[in-house]
Amino acid sequence: MTDNTKRFADHVNDYIKYRPGYPQEMLKVLEQRISFNKGKIVADIGSGTGLSSIPFLENGNKVFAVEPNEEMRAAQERMLAQFNQFTSINGTAESTTLADHSVDMVFSGQAFHWFDKIASKEEFRRILKPNGTIVLVWNSRSTRSAFQVAYEKILYDTIEEYKTVNHRNVDEKIISDFFLPQEMESATIANSQVFDLDGLKGRLKSSSYCPKAGVALEELMSGIDDLFSKFEDRGKVQFVYDTIMFWSK
């Protein structure tokens, strides 16, 4: 079984280049719904290459970016070195190494589905200040367009592991149960990327379930070639996401 903390070690460069960021509207939602402001201290759990930390650092927040994967953590340290409010932490959701009651918000972008739900909940309670907030966010690929329906089908048909590691396996009930006894709240924001063929392939290669080499990768990329040829418009395709936010105080 693959160690989840090492899954992205071979995908770092593609992750940096081709994964989507988080829309500025996300901060507006947090400001309106949980009174978030630049004085709040954020623990970004499973911070990866640092994409999820950027909105908060640009907002002026102090951010503890907690990431267990050495390669991803090194990438975030290079990317975010210019931010004085950034601290890189070698830790996990279940053992962040942060002090008791030291952060106002626990944030996790695109990572909660890898966590041990019981152990991480206890850890989040430990590091959160009284009345602190847990916020879980995914950039979830839309399947409202024929192109993205076909893209999803290629993943299901050609990558066996995708059926088990897909973040959609974590449904709203699992998240709602995680927040108990507090009530879950949610919001959805539009997000998108535009790719040429190389970008579309890079986006797929940034995923932990993408084969690294060999016949499996060749067959997968052949399918992407055919898909792009069918749906491209002036050499581009649009990758649409729903940035889905869940939180509870």
C-alpha cells in the first residue's frame, strides 16, 4: 500500500505548474461567514507545494504550513520564502507539532481525504484556540461539460487506483460527521483553468494516481490526445472547478 505522505513525491513539478490556485472569493466568504481577518493565525494542513497558503499569506495572515512530504515541503519553502509570515512545518494532520491552542483556523485544501478522521479531529481540537474554525476546501472538477465528463470517464476506465483515491469518495455526510457536534456550513465558488495539450497532460500528471511511466502511461496519454482533439477550441480546453468550502466553528 502506498504511504499517503509520499504519494506526490514524483509529481511536485507538475503540481506546481498545473494545479489550480484558490479564488480570492474564498477569503471574502470566510470574512463574511466566520469574521476571518488578517490578524488570524492559520494552520494549513497538508499544504503541499504551498498553493493553499498563498491566499492567506497575501492577505497578511501568519501561516503554519504543515506538510509531511519532503519534496512537497521543499517546494513550498522555495515558493513562499519571500513571505515573512510563513513557517514551514514537518508534520501531519494527526501530529502537527504545533502548540496547544495556537491557531485561529485549521485549513485544509485538497487534502482532508488523506487524513485519519479520528486522530486528525483530536489534533485540530488541540491546536485550535477557543472558538477556532476548521475549514476544508476542494477544487472539485466540474462534470457539467461534455469534455469533463469524457475526461472523468478516461480516469475511471484506465486508472484502477482512481476509483479508491478519488476525493469524491469523501461525501458531505462524512464531512458533516467529522464536524459533529458542531453544525457544518458550506459554500461553492467558481474556479477554472485553460490548458493547451501539454498543460492538460501536465494537469493529469500532477495527480497521485497517474502512472509514472510505461504502457499504462502511454495508453492514458493517447486517450488524452484523442480527447483534446475532439474538444479543443483554438488549441485550448477549459478546465472548470467548483471550489467547495466546508467549515464549522
